[in-house]
Amino acid sequence: MDDWLIDDETIPLHRRSILPGEGFFVPDSVDETETEQEARETLAGADRVVVADPDADGLGCVALLRVAFDDARLLPAGPHELADALAYIDEYGEPGADVFICDLCPDSPSDIERLQSVAEDAAAVRWFDHHQWDDDLTERVREHAELVVGDSDTVCTTDVTLEAVAYDFPEQYAELAAVTRDHDLWLQEDPRSDDLADYAHWVEPETYVETVIEHGPDLPEEAVELLEERRVEKEALIEKAVERATFETVGEWTVGVTYGRCSQNEVAEAMREAGADASVIVKPAGSASIRGTEAFQRCHEVAQQVNGGGHPKAAGCKPDIYDDMLDYAHHWTTRGAVTKQVILDAFRSLADEPAEADA
């Protein structure tokens, strides 16, 4: 395949908004080989390792742990990469190392199959999170690790780490946690929180960690300039997704649904302003973000039905409906029609059921 076919620099924006990024087209086997080699290099000689989701919340935890302990190697892992990260530690980690796991919640027992083996070799395993946990998985993890799970309605994992680690953190790191929480819980009360989220998305994880260790939540001028430059395209992609939005009535809720490569929080906010109680943003790579409001706080219940999870007002999922590239081709050309339908069906299944708190 010619490189120019997937080169973001040559694809017009209106077409780029429909397609996934070029990394999507790299075979998993190639990506897994590179990831394993990077993990092996990270773990070699490490006395302390942090497995963390490489978003602003997960990386905020890494920053706090480095401040508290001077050194903590980062092993980045998304929500569906937890099992791989534990396998890397089991294979390549140093005996007697301290292991921290931050801002990650297992979806099934297979995600933590290696946890016992990791715990047997580690000096200690400490797990900090704030997502909605299954009771059985909670018990399994607590057999091998110190687990601290904060209230997903009120704290982010950076908050949890700040509280759980016995260290007198300077005030700037408490402020970092508060600003991170503002974005992660979608409170939208501090404009700096969008800056942190975008900066974490657009720079390498190590760059983000080093920056917030030095500056806290107030990013330096060069970081602000980068954000301003990148946001020109970001706003254009948001506009495309908002233009595609439709609204469905499901029970007593109005659900906004759209498709595109975009920043989901801003798109969800635009749909909320247009009357949506909940918003679904389907991505070209097949995943989807679900955002709620005061009128709908069951996003995690929707996501759990379609191979995902999260919080009452913010969740994510990737329906298991893609068997081959023809399915993805259909996904792109129909602007995610099947994925939209599957997620709307999940909303419908809740319409006549009581919320978890009332069940």
C-alpha cells in the first residue's frame, strides 16, 4: 500500500475526518513487536514501574509517583492492554521491584491472569483507580495487590494517588489533581483542564510527565503555542462531527449520535447544548465514546453491554462486530451505522430498567 494513501498530510480534512489515523493500518503483529521491545527496555534494571493509561489522568499519577519516589519507569497501557502490560512485567521485570497500576480497570479475569505471578516476584503491587469495578474482579485483585478505588463521581485517579501515597506533596500537585479531575469527570469548570487533556494527547507521555512535574497545571508558553497550533485542525474536525449529528428519542432520553475522528468531549458538549441528554461519538477506528449529563448518568451501563466500561457520565466501548476489513470499509462508508445501532440498542435495553442505584 502506498504511504500517501494513509498520510494525514495529504488527505483532505473532510475525508480525514471519516478515516482512522495511519497507525490503525499498521498490523498488530508489527505494533506488538515494537511495544514488547520498548517494554523490555523500560523494565530492564527498574526498581519501580508504573503501568498507567497514557491520558492526562494516568500520566498525572506517574508524575506524582516520580515526585514521591524520585524514579518510576512508565509502562503505558490503554484499557485493553492491561493483560499485555502484566505479561511484560512478569517476563522482563526485575525481582523485588515495586509495581504500581494506575487509572486502569480490568474488564474480565483474563486481564489479570498474570497478576499473581507479578505479585510473587514484586516487592509490592499497589493499584490506584476510580472506575466502576466488578465485585468479583475487585476481590481477585485484592488477593495480590493493595487496591484503592476512589468514587468515580467525585475523584480522578490522580486524586486517589495524591491521597494514597504517604508523601507531603507541594500544593501545585494538589492543584494538578484538581484540574485533571475537572476534565476526567467532565466537570468543565476550569479551562486549564482541556489544555492538560489535549497536551497529553499530542505529546509523548514522557514529555507530559516532565512538564507537569515542573509546572503543575499551568503549562509553559511553548506548550500553549503547540496547543494553539494543533487546535486549528482540532476545531475543524469537531465542526465536521457536529454537522453529522442526529438525535434519537430512547425512552425518556434524547440521545445525540455522530461519527468522526474528533475530540469527543467538545462534540458531546455541542450535542448537549442542542438538547441531548446523552451523546455517542463513534470513531473511525471502531470505538465509541459515550457522554452523559445530569439527566443521564448511566453511561457505564450502556458501555458494559458493548465491550466497554467507564463512569456514570463518561464511558467508552468498542463493539465486537468487526470480523474483517470489509466490516471496517462498511463502517467508514456508512459513517459507523452498525456501531451506532448497537449502542442505541444498548440504550433501549436500559429504558425500561431501573438504574443500578435503584435495583
